[in-house]
Amino acid sequence: MNVTTFSFPTTVLFGPGALAELPARAQRAGIQRPLVVTDPGLLRTEAFRALARTLGEAAQRKHWFVYSGVHPNPVETDVREAAAVFRERGCDGVVAIGGGSALDAGKAARLLVKRPELNFARFYDESDWSDLPPFVAIPTTAGTGSEVGRSSVITLDATKRKAVLFHPEMLARFVVLDPELTVGLPPELTAATGADALTHCIESFTCPVFHPMCDGIALEGIRLIGEALPRAYRDGGDIDARGKMLVAAAMGAVAFQKDLGVVHSLAHPLSTICGLHHGLANALCLVAGMRFCAARRPGIYRRVGIACGLDVLKGSDAKADERTISFIAQFLAALSLDLRLSAHGVGAEQLDALVAQAVEDPCHKTNVVPVSAQDFRSLYREVL
Ligand SMILES: NC(=O)c1ccc[n+]([C@@H]2O[C@H](COP(=O)([O-])OP(=O)(O)OC[C@H]3O[C@@H](n4cnc5c(N)ncnc54)[C@H](O)[C@@H]3O)[C@@H](O)[C@H]2O)c1
Ligand SMILES: [Zn+2]
């Protein structure tokens, strides 16, 4: 018999105003001099101003420091620079605020605090990481769920590809899910990041790893996104919808400890080669990926359809899949996402490079059916 390990260990503070608990909780976690890691766009948001007020403005500024150089789709330099500021300022913990980019960079920077020479490409050789500085994650998008994950997605200098750095010690000490911090997220980013969360739930549910707890979480995540994403998109100030999206995004990431699938392997090269936002890249590929899987494993989306509120409990597998996939296509279209790659500057001349990277990407190894290089080429052609 195979033995499986289940774990859901992160402490999450959830609710409007949850940010107010940060200082006391951080103290208890041993953080007196935090390094705040974020991206340049965040500095101009009300979310960052709220954090600054909470940590204490100007006079006490010497007790907390900021690294704000994180790129969208973070690169190694971001991580190295953040770690250098951490050491220079004598910080004792990282508070990352922002989307997945800021959270991933902040999470990974701790790896370099005591081992500045660490080669990320050899990260898996290292075994004991129990001395990492404490990490607090404050998401301001509702998509990646990086806040509850043990991994960090960084584009490596050597390969120019996204590498997933993974270690249980990378988990946040606690997470602040405060929907007020996502109110200022513009509609197009609300849609794209929400599509990422939806893709996490769908791909993790259909990934053939035995993990019934994750399966239940993924289905409830789909239900919440179906209810809340259109509302958060239409009215950014809808706190109830923003809160449901934050929780659903975290659920998507908890669920994908199972793993992901073909859609994420299609999406990753679109970010590294063409610079597309991760969530948008998933939105562009989701429907094509679902059609590909359903054609080879009929019935796989029946329970996804039920979670979307569709009446597909009975009837043929093919019909259930078709109705579910049509629903997802309409759902994404209603978020005004232009779902053709060509509309986002991606051209046929990039196909070879995209296919080569997609084949190398680890996510499709756990897809419900195998995916060949030829399949990737056809899928990219379909979404062009
Ligand atoms: N670690 C994981 O488990 C995991 C999972 C999925 C994706 N990722 C990674 O996460 C990254 C994508 O993260 P993302 O989709 O959250 O986007 P992002 O972090 O790149 O942010 C996108 C933009 O949104 C802006 N922004 C964020 N919050 C805002 C707010 N409240 N108001 C106004 N603007 C705001 C940022 O300044 C930025 O310009 C990718 O690098 C992806 O590979 C990681
Ligand atoms: Zn994703």
C-alpha cells in the first residue's frame, strides 16, 4: 500500500481589517526589524500605505525597511538584492506584500540570508533549512495563493526559465488575508489573477494524484470563484466578493500541492518568452487545455461543472464536459479577457521556442493524460 502525506499547516488571519494584527503577531514570531519586500507598483497603492501606517510611519521607519525592486515574473537578481538589503539593515524577518511576484521573491530571499552564495540550480541538494528567517505573507491580488505555498517561482539567470524552488521550511509563519488590501486591484488584474486561481482549482482537481482533501478544497474553490469573481470584477469595492476571492485563491494553492497540468506548462513559457502576466497566460490557455484533456479522458470535468452550478450530474460524459467547458469559456469572456494570443503580441514565429520550453516544464508531467511536443504545438496554434 502507498502511504500519502497530507498537510495544511499555515495560520491564516482572514477578514477586513486583519492587517491590524500584523505588529503583535510579527513580534510573537520574533520579528522586530522586518524587511518589507514588494514591487514598485505596490508603493503607489493604498494597500502599501495601509501597511506603512500599521508598521509605524516615518519616525519609526528605522525599525522596518523596504526592498521594492521585484519584477513581474521575478528574476534571480530581485531575490539577491532583497537578501542583500536584509543583511545590510540587520533585519530579522521578511514581510512580503503584493501579488505572487513580491511574495515569491520575499519567500526566496530568506534562502540567501545565511547562504549568499547559494546556487538556485542546486537548491534541491540542500537539506536543512530550519534556520530561515520568519516570513509573513500579505497578498494584494487573489490569484497565485503563493502565501500558503512552500514554493517560489523564480526565473533563473542561467536557464531563463521559471524554476520552482520548493521546501517545507519556506512556508509563511502566518498569512494576512485582508480583503481591504485588494479593493484597489484594477478590473483587468482582478480578472487575470482570478483566472489563475480558477486554473489552479481545475488543474489540481483533475490531476491524478491521490489527495481527496485537496479535491474537496479545489471544488469549493471553484464554487467560490464562480460566485465572487464576476462581482469583484464589476465592483472592486465589494468586500464580500474580494474576501471570497482571497480565500479561493489560497484554496487553489493548497489544492495544487497535488500538482497542476498542461495549462500551466503552456502558460509558463508565455511569461518567460513573451512577458505575459501569469494569470492572463493561464486564462488564454485554459479552455484549449480543457478540451484537450476532455477529448482523451471523457467525464473528467463533470464534477467541475457541478461546482460551477451546472446541472450535469446525469447525462453522457461528453455532454457534461462540453457544457462545463462552454461555461468556463463564457465565464472568462464575461471578464473582458481577450482570449487570443495574437491579441497580446504573441506570433507564430515564437512557436518553436514556446513548445521547447513547455515540453521541459514540470507541470504537465502530472496532467491527467500525457502531452507530447506535437500536442503543445497544436494547443498553441489553437490559441493563437
Ligand atoms: N509560488 C506559487 O505557488 C505561485 C503560484 C502561481 C503563480 N506564481 C507566480 O506569481 C507571479 C504572478 O503573481 P500575480 O498574478 O499576483 O501578479 P504580480 O505579483 O506580478 O502583480 C501584478 C501587478 O499587480 C500589481 N498589484 C498587485 N496588487 C495590487 C493592488 N492591490 N492594487 C493595485 N495593483 C496591484 C503589482 O504592482 C503588479 O504590477 C508569477 O511570477 C507566477 O509565476 C507563484
Ligand atoms: Zn498559476
